[in-house]
Amino acid sequence: MRQHLYIFYSFVFLLNVVHVFWPNTVLFTIIGLLGIIMTAISFPRADRVFRTLGIILVIAGTFFFLSSDATIAEIPRFFAGNVGILFLVSMLPWMNSAVKAGRYNKLLQSLLGRNVSGLGPLYVRSEMTMVSLAAFLNLSSATISQDLLREQLKDVQTKVKNSFILMATLRGYSLALLWSPLEVLLATSIFITGADYIQVLPWMLLVAALGLTFDSLIGKLMFRRHQVDFSAKVNRGQPTGKLVQFVLALVLFLSVVVFLGNVIELDFLFSVTVSILPFALVWALLIGRRRSFWKIGWPSWKRSTNHLSNFIVLLLTLSFLTESLTASPYLSYLQDPIVALAGSPLLIMLFIQAAFLVLTLLGVHPIATMGIFGGVGGLLIESFSPVTLTVLLATSAIATVPSAPYGLIVTITSVALRMNPYQIVLRNLPYSILLGFIGIAVALLTTAL
């Protein structure tokens, strides 16, 4: 049964595609009913932290629902709101499969393997490489670079080595997420605000550039005293051709997404989702890796889709909470702090950043926090333009990624380095706060122009 869940899930996603082109209340209700079934199937299979969060979201959503004027017949539609985001998550393995089929995962190893004089310059190179490539390589960029850096730094003191690896890889990874069209948090923020990705992109690149500049300087200064000879350990391959292909593919993918959004006028989230498989397939064909692409991609996609339990429980129960909250009179309690700060946009921004950070440290996934602010999105749009609000929400959410104690990337790093996740959190917390402030500064800049 579990090995064939991808068939059922794909059917639900197909109905969601039909609904995009043929909005229909009955169809949306059917999608919601199937979403409830998906949640019931996934709940016992989800990790404990997601089961706990799902229970909390359902209880809170039920409370808000009972206080509203909504009817029982509307409940299924409350579970359908985030199926589009779930569809995007299910499609991500196809792009990663194209990367693996083209052996672009070796590119990161080649770039990190060049000779350097010490840990200071290596930190800068490591972080820049992560920012450049993680947009497509995603989690694999972090795992590959961590494995390589552990080998390169095996003669370095363990404490210094671990600090170097967790800082360079996790921070570089988060800086790539800021502008990657494949990042769920960025796509969700655009989904909430209705902003145009091409208008948001320059500002997110500015946040990433400033974050990279400041953190590279900090890392270089922190590790400048540690001189290590890498001459016997480096890979002297020339990855220039692969790098050009990779950058060209990224530019072309962004162009496809922009075309679908601005010319065909499709929703950004949907544009990214439906572009992934055709683009990845054409990419694999052009580089002569069609067979490898299918050999890697099909099992990878089935396995990933069969194991969507954590995302299903989180996203669909979150949709129920958000819709119930919107329909309830208690929405005003969330609105009150924002209304009270209506004349002070800076204070609203600081409140949003603090909410993301505190809730993340308590174990709440940033997507859940994003959904909560989505419930008051209309009120926030009255205070900020869609572009400003997108920059604020996306940066505040993504800034917490290196400091999320239950986040996937932190968990992977804690296992790889044999460290307590909270040690990683404490090391990266100053960076998360700094990146959040940079996001606020850039968001304020968008209001001035």
C-alpha cells in the first residue's frame, strides 16, 4: 500500500491542476475531501514532531471553526488551500534528478577542492560556492560539501572544524534559498502576497549579496588564524564548462517561470511547479542524459512522493487552521498588534521577524508561521506593498533555517558532525538575527523607491 501512495497523491495533484484552469466549488470540495483522507493516511507515518504540530493545528483550527459562522459543509474546502504547495514539494526531486544525471553534483566538489592558503579564504569560497549552486542542488549541496570539508579538515581541531562546516554550509545554503524559485518558503510568501517574482528577485538577490558580504567577512576574520595546507588534498579538475552549463540552465529556468507568470499569467507557485518536470527532461535531453535522468528520477520521485507524510500533515492541517482563523472573530486578536503598530512599519517588521525566530526556536516550522501571517495577509497588504511584504516574510522565514533545531538541514548536519542540534542553533543564531535585520533594511528600502 505504502509503495503505491504516489498514485493517489498524484491524482489529487492532477485535480488541483484542473481546478487552476477550471475553478469550481464542487471540485475544490472534492480536493479538500481527498486532502482529509491524505492527512488521515499520513498522520501515523509522520515524525512525532509533525504529528504533535498537526494535532495542535487541528485543535486550534477546530476552536476557531466553532467560533465562526462557517458550516460543516465548508470544512473540506478548508483542507484544500495548501495542496498547490504540496504539489510543488512533490515535484522537486525531478530537478534534483536532472542535476545528478548531469553529474553537476560533482561540480560542487570540484569548486571546493581548489587550493587555498587557510581556513579564512576557504570559508569565503565555501560559502560563495554554496550560494551559487544550492539553488538547484538544494540539500545535496550541503551534504556533499560537508562530506568534502570533513575530509579536507580532518587534521583541524574538532571544535574549529565543526564550527567552520556548520557555519559555511548552513549559512550559504540559506542565502541560496532567498532567491531560488524552487524554495517553498519563498514560493509561499509570493502565494500569500500575490507579488510578481521578477519584481521580488532583485531585492532578494540584494539581501543575499549583503548577507554573503557580511558573513564572509565575519567568517574570514574568525578563522584567519588557522592556516592549513590543502595542496595534497585538492581536486584540480576544471569545472568551467559544467559551471557555464549550470548557470545557463538556472537562467533559462527563471526565464520559463517569468514567461509563464507574466505572459501566460499563471500563478507563480503553479508556474514553478508545472515547469520543473518538462524543464528537467529537456535539460537532460540536451546534455545527453535522458536515460540516466529517468533511471534516477522515476524511483526518486516515487520514493519522495510516497514519503510526503510530514509535509501533508503540516501543510493540510495548517490550511485548516488558516481558513478557520480567517472565518472566526478571533482573527481580530492577531490583527490588534498589527493595527496598534499601523503607523510604525518598522515595528511591524520587527514583530514579524521576532515571531518567526521565536516560534522556530520553539519547534514551529516556518511554513506554519507563514500560514499564520497569511491569515492576516489582507491587513498587512494595507501597510506594505506586495513586494515589500514578500521580502519581509521570505527573509524572516529563511533566516531561521540555520537556527531551526528541528529543521531538516540542521538535523542532517547534527548527525554528520555528531553534535547536539542546539549547539548548531546557538552558533548560527547571531547570523539568523543579522540576516533578518538585513531583510528588514531591504524591505524598508523597497518602500522608499
